[in-house]
Amino acid sequence: MDPRPKSFRPPPGRVAGIDYGTVRIGIAISDANREFTGPYENYTRRTPNLDAERFRRLVNEEKVVLFVVGLPIHCDGEESQKSLEAREFGEWLEAETGVEVRYFDERFTSRYAERVLREANLTRRQRKKRMDQVAAHLMLSAFLESDGRSEGSQRLDG
């Protein structure tokens, strides 16, 4: 568990939400005041070096001060194999960028993102193209609304 008080806030600036995947990573980003979030991009993974370069560039271009990586938690609250992979990715991301990483329960965000995209009358192909970044956006919005006060919101050492 994170030893800091639950009201801990990183320095002012933009927060990037990450919907981790082994092939694609959905990215969402907040404004500097953390009042609004939006889908940013779906990044297709390449090599560790190219991936690191992309995320360092994201930090520099968008002035990201915090990453929030979604944890796919089972309905019973237990972490999954994908949760462990997401944590490993978060550790790598923090080491490569020097930007703090926190974790947040992303249960049901993909299902909700699918529903939102269906209601927008997008084709299956259009939905697939946007799914990961919309899921990242929904997770990041929930994180900011909770002020990061979730048991799923933890630092790397948590």
C-alpha cells in the first residue's frame, strides 16, 4: 500500500492514462488542471527501444507529470495475469521516462468503451481502431474523479 496520505497529489500538470496491451496501448491525457480528459492515441508496440522513445517524447511534448496504468482486476477483486503484466509495464515506463506511475482499477472500462462506441454508430472496424484509447480515457476520468483515492491507485512500491 502507498505510504503517503490518500490526498497525495503529484505536481501540477498533465496526467496520461494507459490502457496496457501486449500489441496496442491506449493512451488518454488530461489537461494541465486535470479537469478534462480525452482519448489521445492508440500506440502499436514495436521494440522496447522504440516504445521507450515514444513515451519519453510523449512526456516532453505533453508535459506529462504522472502516468496512470489501468489494472485489469477480476470481479472478485483479485489481480489477474494481465494485472501483473501491466505492473511490469508500469515499472518499465517509470524507469524509462522518470515519471511516476500509479495504478487504477480498470474493471469494465473496455466493456463500457465498447458500449459508448456502439452507441456512436461506429462500424466494428472504427470501434476497434478507437477502443483502447477510449478505455484509457474512461479509466483516467475515473481516476481523476476519485482524486486517486482508490485501493487500486498505488505507487510502484505499493
